[in-house]
Amino acid sequence: MDEFYVNAGDKGIKKENRRRRGLKRRGRGTYRTERPPIITLYSRMEKRVFTSVEVSLSKVRIWEMIDGVNSDDLIVNTDEYTIYENLSSHPKVSVHLTVNHASKEYSNGFSHINNCECFHSIIKPYLRKHRGISRKNLHIYVSFYTFIYNYKSNWFIKLLIIMLGNGG
């Protein structure tokens, strides 16, 4: 489980009310600061990605996402961001492993979030090429690319099957 942030604004706003371009503030973003967080969960067993565009990040939202996972006895790998603290006390989580990016640790044996980081490095250029995605539509772009990523070369056939109503 990991998170990343995307610059997303709102199109169609009067020129005098548009956001200022130029130097961006560093660090984590929020929906209000036009850098909505996107949470990524990667299932190593299924080799699938699950994403969620959030208004803001919180421990409560992370716990809700873990509640939505269909299996018990989860092994959760995260970095040491504070929203991931105490995940081992969640009823579905059996083990919570962390890596400390601040001390240049990116893998600690079985513990790593490299699959999420890999997905982030692929989806960011995809989102960037659309130039100025509205925050209101960002979840559609992210969901569509997640669908393509999960079904690889069969994504179009799977999409047709879903659209025609012959299965899911």
C-alpha cells in the first residue's frame, strides 16, 4: 500500500480565479491544494492493483480500504507515513511490515512497496499526457488506467464483455 499525488486543477474557471502557476509547494497534497492523493493497493497474490482517489488522507480511510479487502490474515507492506501507523491492530491484518524511505531503505527482505512505486511511475506519464485533468474527473482517468493495467493485453475484450452485459 502506498500513495502518490497528481497535479489536477479545474478547467473552465474564470481567468482571474485560476490557480497561480510556477513554483509548487513541496510535500503531500490535498484535494483543496489541487494535488489530490491517490492510494494504491497491490495484491501480490492476484497481481492486481486497486486505486482510490481521495479528498484527503486519514487513518480512518486506510482502515476502511483494508475492510474492503476480501481476505483475512493480510500481510501489509507500507512506508512509515503516519497514516499507516498501528495497522497491525486491524482485525484483517496479521503482519504489518514497513520500509523507511527517509533512511534510504527501499526493501527490507520481504517488505517493500516497489510494486506500488512501479505502478506510480507508469500511471503518472499517462495522466500527464492528458494535460490538466479536472479534479472532478481524475477518478475516471485513474480507474480506467487501473483497469487497463490489471487486464494487460485483454483489457479491450474484457471491456466489451462488461459493456455488452455478458459477464463481469
